[in-house]
Amino acid sequence: MVRSRPRPAARYGAAAAAALMVLTGCSSGASGPRSTSSAGAPSASAPSPDPPTWSTCGKNLECATIKVPQEYTEPDGAQIPLAVMRHRATDPAHRIGSLFFNPGGPGVPATETLRNLPKTAGTPGAFSPAVLARFDVIAMDPRGVGGSQAVRCLTDEQRAGFGTSFDPAVPGGKPLPRLLADAAAFTDGCVEHQSKEFLASLSTDNVARDIDQVRSALGEDKITYYGLSYGTVVGPMYATLFPHRVRQMVLDAPVDTNLWFGNSLTFLNDVAVASERTLNAWFET
């Protein structure tokens, strides 16, 4: 996965909170018994993980590790750990279910984001008291990110060198030979410091299958999902693989994957323009 910088917490804003408020207004997808993944999907043969063992890891927060197959084509092969954090519903008598939260990236730890989101009246971030009352908010670090075996291919010194001397007048910020040399250094570092098999497993479809394994471990029949940025790529992938496991899905700041993969310079320019317009609007308020 290519890591991009996390969006500032201020970006979540009132619009995100308003979007989340609609989650409590829909019919309940009641939790059911633990079950395996969607029939016919590649992860259908993967055994359901054991229920997680939770430990307190902050105010109103619990943490656990859930092991999933490194490759779902080999469900009995190597297992990898996923870091999961939960904010329990504050009104358990009226609990709807689990709300999975993916803040994007790729490369942003969801657990860290949930923990560090701005606090309002003792509640985490953009989630309103009404949402927190009815849902367990679940943050799962995608494989290769944060507490889920974070991938590091370069030293801090090397990473610092990559981020200097950008020229806004040059496509990509650096002359092509420098960009190619940086890419080769990054690739060599990954080969030297990381398992090739693990790197090959870092795909969006596997992240979606991981979410379904966590769903199963939690004993949920369906999930509610809130994704931002890259989270708007993971969410539709999950809905494609496991359509009957989705209660409701909110996608905030959807990514144009055709531009992302096919015309990255145009994509990055659009992001920069949109960010500047958002900043200008904030200054005008």
C-alpha cells in the first residue's frame, strides 16, 4: 500500500457528523450469531476467528488482536494479527450493532485515528452522542498498517530525505531520474526488510475480507460502515464481496479510482484544488 498523509482532524467537520447522524435513523440490522463469510466469496472457507479478548486501552476504549489468514486462498496457512479498537455503545439497551470506521490513507491507522480524534463532551471525534449511544464504533488497522504489522521499508533518515527539495514546477516534485532513484531505493528497502509473501497480500480485497473476519469474530450478522478517502474504496469492495453483510454504508469524500490508478497527476491536482477551496471556505466562516 502507498501511504499518504492523514487528513487533519478538522477535515471531518460538521458534514461528517451530519452524515453519521443518519445512521441511527434507519432500520436496525440486529446482531446475530457468529457466522462465516459470504457464501461463494474467496474467504468462504476461512474459519471464523475466536471472539476477541478485549482489554482497556483508553477512556471508553477497548483493544484486541484478531488473527486472520495471510492469504485467503490458503486459510489454514500463515496467520497475521489485526489490531482492533472498540468504543462501546453508551446505551447498550438500544444498541443497533457495530459501526466500522476506516479513516483512509492508505496507510492511516484506524485505531490511532479513533483514539486521537477531537473530543467533544467526552466522545471521540465526529461521532455524535446519538451515534455513540447506538453503535459500538470499531476501528481496525488494515494489514500492513499501524498495529497490524506496519510495513516500514526505509529508515527515518531515508524517509526524511525523500520528503525534501520538492519543486512545484516539476511534475512529481522532482526530476524524473531522482524520482526513479527514490522509487528503486524504496523497493530495495521493502525487499530487504519485509516478507515478500506478506507484501503480496496487501490488497484492498484482502482488507475487505479482513473486515468480514472481524465482523464474524464480533458475532455480528451485518455491519454499518463509515469510510473516508481510501475508506471509500475499501467500503465498496466489502459491499461487492459481502453484499448481504452490509446494514448501511456512508462514504465521505469518495475517491475516483479511475483517476487514482490511471491518471495520478490529475488526481493529485484535483485533491490540491479541493483542499485549497475547503481551506478558503474555512477562512471565510
